[in-house]
Amino acid sequence: MSARIYVDANVYLDYCNGRSDSIRPLQELAFSVFQRTLQCEFEIVVSNLLIEEIEEALKNKTTLDMLIADLNSKNKIVYVEETRMR
């Protein structure tokens, strides 16, 4: 069984929006996480709240849709239902 990981919204945005900073190629670092997931090293845990957060800041929704489709095709996404604390 693969390790389950949570990937912060910023990693998705780095990948989908092609972000970088003056020190690192953030898009390439994000790509490596998703590539390792597709190579069966990880399963990624996501929730509706995470997807909503990502979509609000996306420049290119097509890239996210393709990424999610690839991860789904390999059964590498674990959907969880969010809970709210009172």
C-alpha cells in the first residue's frame, strides 16, 4: 500500500500556474510530487474544500482537470469528507 499524503493547495497552484521564485523552480518541484504519486509511491488525500481553494486561484483549470484525471485513472486520489469543528 502507498503512503497517503496531503498536498497543500500551493503545490497544486505551483504546478498548474507554472510558478517559480528567484531560488527554485516551484513548478518542477510540484511536478515531482505528482510524478512520484503516479509511480505508486503515494496516494493523495483531497477534499472538496481543497479543490474549491485551488479553483479560486487557478489561471488554468484545464491543467488541474488533466492532473486529477491522471491521478484518478491510477486510483491515486483518496477523497475525504471535510468536517467542521464547532
